[in-house]
Amino acid sequence: MQPPRRKLITGRRLFAAAVQIGILAGLLWLAHAIALNVAAHKTHGAGFGFGFLDQPSGFGISQVLVAYDESSTYGRAFLVGLLNTLLVAAVSIVLASILGLSIGIARLSNNWLVARLALAYVEVLRNIPLLLQLFFWYFAVLRPLPGPRQSLSLGDTIFLNNRGLFLPDVGVANVGAFILAGSLAVLALLARLAPGLDRRGGRALAAGTLVGALALVPAGLSWHPAQLQGFSFTGGIRVLPELVSLVLALTLYSAAYIAEIVRAGLQSVQRGQIEAARALGLSSGDALRFVILPQALRLILPPLTNQYLTLTKNSAYAVAIAYPDLVSIFTGIVLAQTGQAVEILALTMAVYLLISLFTAGVLGLVNARFARYAGARA
């Protein structure tokens, strides 16, 4: 038996190793230069640290989800900006998902007009920059709206004008009605899933019970719509025009990409699965819910996760219309007042990184669950 031959170090390997060492050395030099620059900045300016978060901010914020005033600290301002960013991201993700799913299904409709309208929506919205769409909704649609006295109203409960969208302030007036409504909703779900009922009977019972539950909801609520007093509205819930514009732009723009993701996922399902569902007598809606979508979700969720991450990061465009999100408040006002550029930018980037990792982790678990479910059914 011959001894194993030693691999000779050829000139090609030496060159590859030298290139890698050179790249590593260049990266280390770049990091060292950046560190020296930061150190020099800190020597001539404010010292490094996060103690500034305990200092009073001295400025107001137009939209707050927690208690805040001008005497609050910079740390409180950071929390307000973070919650405003999460609000925009959460609302836009939900609305974009619903709209994108609808448009994606419409893209595959047998109705020529519906399919072409869905195609036109996707092609137009995807090819116009998001920032331009945001400017359109804010400067061309919402800002030219009439003043409070000439507000557009819906049933004298919802008002829209150039100062924002005014919604009724809703509270709980009757806890018993809510408990009864919840019980009826659970009963409707059990009736829908009960194995002893035929499909038509289960649907009828579930629909009737659900209607009863929904009818009880208004009885348990107290409505306090905004009231026009002088030149403005008082009471109710005011949604800033900046928030409305940002949510509209993010929702419509992201929905166009989600629609294409949904369309591709639905088309990935084998034709035989669809024909088998029809052979079993399933309606188009039931075939979509129970056969097509569960299989398509395995391919939809990974790119959908990336789209959600992109939407969350795109919410930073809020700074262009002065919506008080994390970037606008923390890397704008707070940075200008304190000069703690390194700490503020590092903290802001860390927050976006954590949000992205959390979103990707949650949707990764959901995707793994769907994959196991599909594998078990296969």
C-alpha cells in the first residue's frame, strides 16, 4: 500500500491565500481608520456614552402612543419614535397582506377584466418609486383637502380634512354584551367545524350565530365621535395626514410585490391537485382555501418575509414628510440637539436589525410549521 501523497502548495494556492490575507488586512485597516476617526470626533466633542438619554428633551411630538411632554427625557422620545415606527409597520403589513393576496388571486382570475386590472395595478405601482408615491399621497391628495369646516364626512362620525382623519373614540360600555358576543363567536366556530353537521347546515348555523355575535358588538361599545368646535375638531381619535399618507404609500407599493409573490406561489401548485379538488366537488373558494393555498404557502412565505422586512425598513421614508417615527425623532431632532452621532446611529441601526431578526424568526417558524404540515399530508 502506497503512503498518501502530500498535496503540493502550488503557485495558484499561494496567490489565492495572498489575496485573502490582503482583503482581511484591508478590512482591518479600514476598521482601524474608522475607530481613529470616531475617537478624534469624541475627543473634540461630547464624550462617548448613553447618559444623554436621561436628559430632558425640550421638544414636543405631534403623535404619541405613550405619555410624553417637553419635560420628558430623550429616552422617552426614543420610545415614542419606536412605537410610531412599529405602528406604521404593523398596520401597513396587515393591509398590504390583505390587498396583495386579493390582487394576486385576481391576477389568475378567469375574468379578463379583473385579471387585466390586477396586472395594471402591479405594473404601475411597482415601477413608480416609493418616495414619489409618498409625495403624491401627501402633497397632491391629503394636503389640498378642505379645512375642518368643510370636512368630508361619513355618517357624521368619520371626518377627513387637511388636518387629518378623525375617528370616533370607542370604549367598552357593556362588558356582558362582549362576553355574550364572544360566546356566540366560539359557538359559530364550533358549528363550522362540527363533524356531525353537513357542510350546508354547518355553514348556515355558523353564519347565523356569527351575525348574532356581530350584532351584539355595537351594544357593548360606546361611541364618542369628534366634534367641530371653532376651527378644529375636539374629541375622538385624530390620525395625522402624515400617518395616513405613509400607510397608504407603503400598503399600495408593497401590495404590488406581495401580489406577484402570491401569484407565483399559486401557480407552483401542480395542476393535478386543482383537478383533484374539482373532482371531489369542492367549490373554487374551498379548493383555494383547503388545497391550493396550504401548498402554495410553503413557497410564498420565504419571499413574503423579505417583503415584510423591506416594508419595515421603508417606513424610514417618514422623515421626508415629517412623520414622527424613530428616524425622524431620534436621528433627526435628538441628534441635532445632543451631537451624540455614534451612539444615536448605532442604537437606531440596532433597533432596525432586531426588528428584522424578530420578524424573520417568527415567519421562519411559521414556514417550518407549514412545511411539516405539508410533509405529513404528503
